Amino acid sequence: MATKRTAARLHLMTVREVQAAKDGDHSDGGGLLLRVRGESCSWVFRYTGPSGRRREMGLGVARRGSPAQAGEALTGARDDAHKARELLRQGVDPIEARDQRREAAQQAEATAKAEKARERWTLARCARDYHERVIEPSRTTKHAAQWIASLENHVPPALWHAAVDSIEPPALLSALVDVKPHERARNLKGDRVPETVQRVRQRLDAIFEDAIFHRRATMNPAAAVKRKLREATPRRDRGEFRALPYKEAPAFMAALRSAEGVAARCLELAILTTARTSEALLAEWPEFDLEAGTWVVPAGRMKAKEAHTVYLSQRALDILAGMKSQGQRFVFPSFAKTGPQGEACPMSNMALLTTLDRLGYRDRTTVHGLARATFSTWANETGAARPDVIEACLAHEESNRVRAAYMRADFAAERKALLAAWADYLARPPAQVIELQSKRA
């Protein structure tokens, strides 16, 4: 009998009553109400939650246009009310449970959308997007083209066109270890693969970091393989950076001064100013103040990303005076090529290597070694200046910012004197240098 009484308190309304109900709340039993407000009609479940709070949960619109619609709405509302009562018996608030289900569904939908979006972002698309936004506006046209070409030439198609978020460290490491010299680079002396691989990895590192920032990826495999790549790549032959002994530098400079051509003058200026190859090749006239005897290399071309002032010796000024008629933009323009719109282009580093080759020094030194390592060894071994002054001339980055500011503020006179002394040393007749060295010994 108790079961019958319980059942009697439920399902109190008929389909006809649902259709005919007027304004007000009409009970179907067990907390289920039909609420009619003018043209609006809905089902409501009224209950006392586990916390003792009296609550109402909407169960949706009660459609009453036909007996079939009213019956379907009534059955659905009773099923929903039954589920709510079951939750209450378990000590769960139905509204809170519904909100949690909705939140979970929304999160699942957002995750699915994000996954779908990430699948559309391949490594190639991310690389080209980053190249367009970051690299092209901040690099020269030539460097920007080389930047993306190095990736297109060396990243295997299977990875290049894979979803950026699907690439894992082992696959990337395998691809980088298998990098071979590009066709255009095979005529260069020496094995450049380790340097190329590290450059490609660094560029991929930037791309993956950017993809993470824009929520296109969740991990950076290029960062994860950094150590493993060093372990797997043969150690680079330091001969790549071999430098001419400074005792032989005056003889080399005498031969270089007698050589004709823009490349010879560019190489000579680089040695006199201890400039990196790219700094000299891309030098533009607005960077120079010939009256003040200074060259301010802009931050964008400096390794430390800070503008660097070079104090020009008399020979450096003479070189620049001789180059005035060669070009309006670049100090050392290329006469072999022009840009897409016919604009002037700087020389390539091959022009400097060719000069070394023509003078018979290609197998004995590099441009970088001559311009920087030879100078550093001379300055340190002869005590030509304090170590801090030597480092400032080389524009080596100082990690201590306070110290770096001091160096820039107070070393100007000493740096100018050091580069003048370097120019004087290089201008000495080779026989005099040998004689002086013999006397010291």
C-alpha cells in the first residue's frame, strides 16, 4: 500500500490537463510543476538541496500545440524529474550536477576545436607566419630569404608539413642528425654541416616558442633536443675559425693593400676595425661620421643587439674616402648583382673568401680569425691595452649591465688609441716586425 501511495503522489496530470492549464503552477507530483505565465509555459522541478536550500530547476519549455506535443513534453519532464530525485537520494544537488556537465561539455568542445585548429597549423605554416611577422621586418632581404630557405632545404617534408603540435623530440632529432650539405654549399671548403644544423635548430626553437605562445603547440621539441644534438653531432673543427699569427699580419696587410677591388678594401677595413664579417659587408654610409672618425654599427647588426661605436684609424678613414664614389647606400656594394627593383646590394662573404684565396691565405686563416682573433692575440700578448678595453673593441657582450655601462662611458679614448696602435702595427714593414720580435726574444 505504501508503494501505491507513493505512486499516487506522482504523475498527477493528464495530457489534456497539461493542454488546458491556465496561469499558475500546476503540480504533477514529486516536485514537478507545470508553470504557465501567459503565453509562456515550462516545466520546473522544485526541491530541497542537500544543503537545505530550497531551489527550482528549469526542465525546459512545455509545448502544448497538440496532444502529441504535450504528451512528449510531459514524459520528458517526468524522466528529468526522476533523474533529479535519484541524484538527491545520492546527496547530489541536481542543478550543480547539471552545471558541471555543461562545463565539462564546453571544455570538451573547446578542446576539440583547439585540436582541430592545431592540426591546421603545420610546421611549415607556423614557420612562414613567424618569418613574415618577425624575421622579414627585422632582417635584411638577403638574410630573411636565407632564414626561411635553410628550413625549407633541411627539414624533411614529412616533418615540414606535419601538424606543429604533433612533432616530438626523437623525430626532430633524427631529422637534424640526417642533415646533408645543400647542393649550393658543396663547393665550399670544409664541412659546414654542424654549423648549419645548429642554425636550423635555433630557428626551429624560435618557431616552436612562437607556436606555444599562440596556442598552436604545447611543447618545444627543438629545445628538448639541444643537448642530444650536441652529443650526436661531431665536434666542429676549430680550423673554421683559424687565425693568422699576429707576427705574420703585417706581411698579409702589405699584400692586401696592394690588391685591387672593393672586396680587398672591405676586408682591410674589417681587420682595422675588428668588425665581424656581416658588420663590414652591410656597412652603410649614414653609419659613418668621417669628421668625428667614428662608425656606429646599429644594434640590429650586432651580435649583442646593442649599437657599437668604432673609432676609425687614419688608414680606415683613407679607405672610406676612397670608397665614396662607389655607392650611395652601401660602402662596399656588389657590382655583380642587384635587388628585385634594381637597387644596390652588398657583397657576399664569398667575395672576402675569394680575396683570401687570391692572396694565397685561404688555407691559413679566415676572415673572422684575421679581423678578431689575430687582433685579440696581439693586443693581449703585447699588453697593448687593458683586457676590458680589448673586449670593448671586440664588442663582446658584458653580462654585468652596470659594468657594461661603465665600459661604454669611459673607454672611448683607450679604444681609439688601441685601434690606432693596431693600424700602426699592421702598417709596419714585415722585416721590421721580424727584427723587433727577434730583439724581444
